Amino acid sequence: MKIGIIGAGNIGGNLTRRLTKLGHEVSVANSRGPATLTALAEETGATPVTVAEAARGAELVVVTIPLKNVPDLPSGLFDGAADGLAVLDTGNYYPGRDGRIDAIEDDGVTESRWTEQHIGHPVIKAFNGTYAQDILDKPLPAGDPERMALPVAGDDEAAKKVVRDLIDELGFDTVDAGGIDESWRQQPDTPVYGLRAGVAAVTDALAAASPERPATFRA
């Protein structure tokens, strides 16, 4: 699969490492430009590109940047992407980092719905509560009783299947967490956020979530 990754921090970097190793064609971009990605490119074989080029021909684009930077993504970002593009959003709202976002704080818009509105494309939310190192250290074969499960939310069922299949290939089970308007169930400080557990425990944690955003994650 041709995959573009926007953001080369802990999650983006480790997804680049794993996906290239699995044989996917990966382009990776960050806000500082391709010249700053030379070491990651040499390590993985990924192609460093500008953010504007990251989606060119891509079947999947991973957006893994601070929420406050989402509105700065270039317009027309997905114009050159493959038909049926899936967009994977790993983002979280951290007011101390991102500043106050009124739509999230006052209107109850979920983080990923807010991201969709800014980028003009449906997203699938996953990896937002995953420890970056676990992407490298915790994959296990399907059927292993110790295999971790990740919640996956989104409205586009075809795109959700693309993401869930890829997560399975990466060595993790998945749990359907509903649509994007239900993705508050996996936001920071919910029971499933950071949970290292299998399908049953992740399913229970999603069900136990409260829609009230905790005070520690409000501006």
C-alpha cells in the first residue's frame, strides 16, 4: 500500500519504521521539511517529502501532528491522493499544548470531528491512546492470547476496514469504537486511553467511558 505520514514524532516515526518493514511504500513529512528527515529515511527506506506532497498517490494518509497545527495543513492536501483514500487521525486535544478550542470545549465536538472539519475529509481515529514504543515492542500474531487491541472509530466503513486490516498486519487486534461522534470514548483520560489489554477489556473500557471531559483536559 502507498502510505503518506504527516508528522514524524514518536507515533509517526514508529509507524514509519513498522510499515516500511512490512513492505509498504511510505512517504513521510513534517513541518520542518524533508531535509530534517534524512536519518529516518536512511533507517527505514521511507521517502521524505513536503507536507503538500505527502498524500500524492496515497491510499492511506496518517495525520499525527498536534491538534493546534491541523488548521495549518495546506488546502487541497488530498487532491492528488488515490481514489477511496483513507485518512487515519491519531490526534488528541491537550489544552495546555493546543490552546483553547471553543468547538471542543463549548460545543462538544469530538477531536476527530473537529479535525475532519478542518481538513475536509472523513477520518478514522486510532493510535491516539497507544504508547509509541508499543508499536515497535508489542505486536503479536493473530490469536495470541496476549495480543493487545486498539479502539478504532470512524464513519466511513470502507476506510475503517482499511485501517483495521492494517492494524492487524501491524500485530494488534481492533475493536470497533463506533462513529466519529462516539470517539470521545477514546479521548485522553477515558478508561481505554493508554490501556494495554485485549479485545474484551478494551470493549468494556469503551462502554465505561463518560462523555464529560475531565477537568484535567479542559482549558
